[in-house]
Amino acid sequence: MHVRFLVLTLILSLLIPQFSAAQIKPVSPSDLRRAIVTAVETRQKNLAEVRAFFSTEPVQGMLKSAKVDYQRVERAVATLSADEIARLAARTQQIQHDFAAGALSNQDLTYIVIALAAAVVVLVVVAAD
């Protein structure tokens, strides 16, 4: 009796993964290609937004006054992951919106820009180690 149960359990354990694997829909090459293109386009859009923020005249002036090298920030931004760039792009958009709405003073913006630039450089240094 125990042998039959063991054999039945063994057979079922070998068949169940095959049934569940048959239910998984394979990803077509066109779907995969489309997902890759979308991811690349999103990363490029976010990267362009971050670069545009750091290249504006007020931000450039703030970086110079804080003795932060813009080229170093530019290189560091390019090495961030897609998720990090997306978070940074969202943050820069929020900062621009708050500043335009008058919620931030020029001094607040200066501190935020310096903090963002420092965070970008630190992220790259940590990732390199």
C-alpha cells in the first residue's frame, strides 16, 4: 500500500510541473522587442529631463557657486540605472514645479540643487565600489 502511494506521488510530482508550464504563455519576440524599445525610450526621456534641469542657467550658477563640477554631474547622471534616473527626473520635475509656483525660494532651490548633484555623484561612487 505504501509503495503504491509513493509511486503515485512520484508520478504526480513529475506531471504537475509539465501541466503548469503548458499554461504559461510564451513571450513573442515582437512583444519583447516592444518592451525593450519602450524601456529605452523612457530612460532616454528621463535622462533628457534631468540633463535639461542641470543645464539651465540658474542651476548652472548654483552649481558653480557651490564649486560642483557640472561635467562630473553630467557623467554621473549618464551612469545611473533606469530606476534611479526615473526617480531623479520625477524629483527635478517637482522642484521645477514648486519653484515656478513660488513654493521654493532661490535659496531653497540652491540647497536642493546642491543636494541632488551630491546625491548623483555619491550614487555613482557607491555603485562603482
